[in-house]
Amino acid sequence: MILARNANQTDPADNAKKKRMNKEYVIRARVTAEERELFEKKARERGFSTVSEMIRSLIADPDDSENTAE
């Protein structure tokens, strides 16, 4: 599934110019069908092309105070 990008995301052509990072690890989480749909919906709404991209953005944000579990 291809999702829309937002204006803050980089162009895929620009990414090809950068050194490609080898990703060695996979993190898996079991979710319900409804949770998966919600992840995909949130990713699209926030302009990410994949759920993985959205999740990576969470750890890239140094001021991520609103994404904490209580």
C-alpha cells in the first residue's frame, strides 16, 4: 500500500542520493485487525508512506513529550 507523503518528508529521490542505512533488526508487535487499520490510518493522516516510517519518526523527535505512556 502506497500512502501520501506530507511536506515535511523527504523526496525518495533525495533518499537515494544519501548513504543507505543497513537495518539489521526487526521489531514485531502483535496487533488486532482494528489496531492495524488504525496504525495505517494514522500514518496516512500524518503524511507517512508506511507505518514503519511513522514509528521511526517517534524516536527521531527529541521533544516527544506527548507520546509518553502514563
